[in-house]
Amino acid sequence: MEDILKVEHLDKDYPSFSLKNVSFAVKPGQIMGFIGRNGAGKTTTLKSIMNLIHYQGGTITAFGKDMTEFELENKQRIGFALSDLNYYPNKTIRQIMNVTKRFYHNFDEKKFEQFCKLFKLNIDKKLEELSSGMKVKYNVAIALSHNAELLILDEPTSGLDPVSRDEVLDIFREIVKSGERSILFSTHITSDLDKCATGITYIHDGCILYTGTKKDFIKQYLFVKDEKKNKLLEKEYISWKELDDHIEGLISVDKKATFEKAGLKPVEPDLEQIMVYLERSKDHESFAL
């Protein structure tokens, strides 16, 4: 199965930050969650993919074609949105759509209006009057109306209330159901990925620490809660913290027997627990698997 998007050995240098050898791929029908703490390089990577910033090294291909050489052709097949939609705030959705459709050869205005109706978007409302959730739905409506096969979204659920987030995630799942479209979206809200992602790409300080299936990512780790506060086990954790009545932390799966012998029951962690404790670790090389 050919990758719909492939990033290979991407390098980008700033005075105080660098992307270093960033590589990952998105397959057809996949929802790839791009995770990492704020400032890890998520937005820089997405902007590099879309040729919005110049990068020093590496190659990026979409639909099997180089993003630099075939930029205009590839972008006809991509829907892209940054986290803040602030252009033309005093214009209505209809007015912005009339401008946007000029950039896409196969934009279907009737389909856009159908999606606005489905998403309960008032097409004559000004952009500044939309909630954060409505702005995300607007971006999705635009992408689907020119039949985008790949959606690249930067923090699309940030700032949304739980109900709006759930609605947006339902839309994402529906978009990829046929296997013809894929979504790459960056987020630090890992609970969203628990609900909808099939793949995970994890970036830390400009470096990719993991890329692959969500299932394989999670099964590398276990979460431990130790109410006896066994200090002898502290060195066995990837990282841990002490609370009032217990110690808790993340361990690699090969440490399971060690903790079970001590009378503890390691359990499967969620993505938030994994990310929190990997970021707490002083030696990040220890979990770069």
C-alpha cells in the first residue's frame, strides 16, 4: 500500500530550535496523530510539509510525488489548516468560500453548502462570530468540498469543549471510513487520539521518538501504582512521581515481571500517561525505540 504522505530525513534549523532527521509516513485510510508537547516541532513540521517554510534537508512526497516539484498539483488534493483561523474575520463564510474556491479546480459549491448544513454552519455568519468548534468544521467543509484526499490539521481540537471535540472526532472517523482519505493532525490532547487515531507519530525536541500504529506504541509500556512506595523499585521506572499516598509511574513492558514479584499489578496505560511520563524522564534516549 503506497503511502499517501511520506516525510524523510527532514531537517530545519532555527537559532534556538531544530528539526532533526524527522521521518514518518501516513497511509491511506489512516488517522495519524502527531503528538508532542508545545514547542516540540509539530507546527514547524506541518508547515514544512506544505512548503510554507524553507527546510534545509530531507524530502517530502505526497501521493508519490515530490511536494516541491509538484506543489500546486499536490495541494489540489490536500486540505490544510493551522490552529488559528483569523484571516478575513469580518467576512462571512459565503464570502470567504467565494474567494477560496478560485484556488481549487474541482471545488463543488453545492457540496460545500451541503456540508455547512450537515455541520450546522450558518453560511452567512461572519468568521469572527464562529466558535472554535465551528471554525474546525468550516475547515473540514472546505477540504471535503474540493475532494481533498489528505487533511493536514494543526491542533484542530484545541480549545473545544468536550461535546464539540467529540463531534469533530466523529467527523474525522467518518472521513477516513472508506479508506480513500487520510488525516494527519497535531495535538497535545492525547485523549482525542485514544478515541480516533490508528497511528501515532511522537516528536520530542525536534526528533521523532516513535512512529507507527497506536496499538504497538501503547503495548511497549505499562503503568504502575504503588501504594507501598517501594523505594527499591524506583530505578526500574522510566520515570515516576511520588504523591501523598502512593508512587506511580511508567515502565517498559519487559519490567513487568519485576513489579509483579513485588506484588504490584502493572496495567495498560493511556496515551496521556505515556506522554507525561516519557516527558518527565531525564534520559530521553532510554525510550527512543
